[in-house]
Amino acid sequence: MADEELRMFADSVGRFLERNAPPERVAKWRAEGMVEREFWREAGQAGLLGVSVPTEFGGGGGDFRHDVVVAEAVIRKGVEGFAAGLHNVIITPYIQAHGTEGQKRKWLPSLSNGERVAAIAMSEPGAGSDLQSVRTTAVRDGNGYRINGAKTFISNGQLADLIVVVAKTDPKEGARGVSLFVVEPGEVEGFRRGRKLDKVGLDAQDTSELFFDDVRVPAENLLGDREGQGFYQLMHELPRERLIIALGSAVAMEKALEETIAYVRERKAFGQPVIEFQNSQFVLADCKAKAVVARVFVNDCIEKALKGELDATTASIAKLWVTEAHGELVDACLQLHGGYGYINDYPIARMWRDARVQRIYGGSSEIMKLLIARSL
Ligand SMILES: Cc1cc2nc3c(=O)[nH]c(=O)nc-3n(C[C@H](O)[C@H](O)[C@H](O)COP(=O)(O)OP(=O)(O)OC[C@H]3O[C@@H](n4cnc5c(N)ncnc54)[C@H](O)[C@@H]3O)c2cc1C
């Protein structure tokens, strides 16, 4: 697809978000702690979901560049809580890349038209960084499996109607005992959504607990064609997940910088705009350097991902460096706002709160360092 067509796609995504997610509507989601389901349907109808799913499976037929356009626009336009990056880039590819033909036919169309909202349930109360130690089990039972366990911190947890669940099919084995299952909450018994967690930030995201109490799924819901592939499937998809988190941070850095420059131009202290102090200029220069370096590195990773050349180490470097730089940048930008920076009416306050988790989810900074160190 030519650049011109990509630009037109970006324009139409931007217009859709401006029209359908104005600040008043997003404020409502923030107050309710979740995005309206109806908005997911609207986004699906407008072509924002499943953008890189082949048309034969009901998707947009694009590639990773289209996913990047949507993920970037959602952050730039401040559509908080709408986890399009998670749905399009993190979860749908599990089915696209690892599902059988039947699984793709069954799930990809409804993930692309907004009928289904996706979630991925890896983390548990006792296992986050160390995924091999998950305790959720899936035990073979006739022509199906019985899933038992508890998950926590699951994004889209209240809305999701397709959940990719990490479970042990062989608890005696480590990585080789892990499999992924697709659970459709509407189709099973024993599934329960727990609390929508009260978080420091991401107010419009329904990050939740999920419980699986003898949930029986048909054997066809084992992702792929055999047990024990889960860890391999996760390792295959995690670099892109980390890149999309790094991209989110890069865009958020640019936004925070723009917001802060506008603020310090207006705000006066000691008879002059705050931007006139040399300290403000030095702080902003440092922020700009970080934002530019982040963007260039992320763009390079996107190029690599498009060519199928993004390796786990490079994706970990992107996530580690860009999310850490994001944290430093929003903190400096908040400081330049003075007391107003701490007031939620000012966008920088939310940007600061929302930035914190970027260093934790999708693999913490410490785990990124472990992965990078393996390449030394
Ligand atoms: C808002 C939000 C949304 C999330 N969304 C999802 C989701 O959709 N799906 C999902 O499955 N999970 C999700 N998570 C969970 C997230 O991925 C985990 O919180 C994260 O991986 C860390 O796991 P943990 O919380 O168990 O921390 P722990 O693993 O208990 O880690 C605690 C601390 O120890 C450090 N640490 C751990 N191991 C090592 C080590 N070997 N060396 C050095 N330091 C180490 C960690 O870096 C961390 O600082 C979400 C979390 C949040 C907060």
C-alpha cells in the first residue's frame, strides 16, 4: 500500500476518533472506569479493529503500519481506556499467527468488526514476571478441557468476550507445560469477573480480576493444534507487544512536551513567562532530546517488525529505554506546571499517572534488563 493510502487511512482514523470520542465522552468513561461497549462496535464498523487481519477473515487487510496508525492516533487524540493496541497488536495476532484455520474463521471476523472485545490473561495473583509459574490449570476432560485458576490485572477485563488464557496443561513441566486457550465468557459456565481494580492511573481502563472455576471449553479452544505450545506462542508475540508499549510511550512523550511548552509560554512568574527561565529551557531541551531519540528508535523497530526482523533483545531495549525516558519526561513536565501539574484538570497530571505503568506491564524494566543481558 502506498504512503498516500496510509495517510488517508490515518486521516480517517483521526476523524473517527475526533467525532466519536470527544473529551466529554472520554470523561464519562473515566468516571465509569471503562469504555462503552458501543464505542468498540463503532470503532469496528469504522475499520479501526483487526486492521492487519486479512480480508478473507473479515479484517482490514493492512499490515503492521496500519496497526501503528491506530495505536498512535488513540494516544494522540486522548482516547483513554480504548485499548486498541492491545486488541489489534497484542491479542488478535495470537489467533492470526497460531490459530488453526477453523479458529481463524471463527474468531477473527468478530474481533475485526467490534462484536468481540479481546483480553489476554497471563498474570495471576502469585505470578506476573515469572510466567512459567502460573497455577491456572487446564485438564483434559473428554473432548474438552476444564480450566481452574485466578487471573489478575487483566486489561479489558469487564468488557472482554474473548479471552486468551495462559494455563498449564502439564503442571510437572515448566515452559513446555504451558498452553493457551480461548475462553468465550458468554459460552461457558464457571467464569466470573472479579473487581475492577482501583488504580493509580488509566482511569478509563477496566483492568480486572478474572476467576475460572471448572470452566469447560471444547478441545477446539486450545490455541493451535497441540498442547505445550503456549510459551513458544508467547515468546513469538511478546516482542511486538513490547514495541507497541514503547510506541505508546514515544507518542505520549511528544504530547506531554507539546502540552508543557504551551503551558510555560502562558504561565508567568517573576514578571516573565516560565519558558524564559534558562532552567525551563534546559529541562525542555532535555525532554525534547529524549522524545526525539525515543521516536527514532521506535521507528527503526517498526521498520524491523515490518520486515519480520524485530528480535526480542531489540524490542526489550525499546521498551526499557523509552518507557523509562517517558517516566522521566512526564515528571519533569509536571514540575514545570507547578501546583497545577498536580491537579487532574490539567492533562499533564493524568499523563504523569498513566505513564507509571508503562515500566511495569508487558514485562517490567527489570525483566527487560534480564532479557537484554542474555544477549551480552
Ligand atoms: C494497569 C495494568 C494492566 C495490566 N494488563 C495486563 C493484561 O492485560 N494481561 C496480563 O496478563 N497482565 C497484565 N498486567 C500485569 C503485568 O504484566 C504485571 O503486573 C507485570 O508483568 C509484573 O508482574 P507482577 O505484578 O506479578 O510483579 P512481580 O513479578 O511480583 O515483580 C515485583 C518486582 O520484582 C521485580 N522482579 C521480578 N522478577 C525479577 C527478576 N528475576 N530480577 C529482578 N527483578 C525482578 C519486578 O520487576 C518488580 O519490580 C497489567 C498490570 C497493570 C498494572
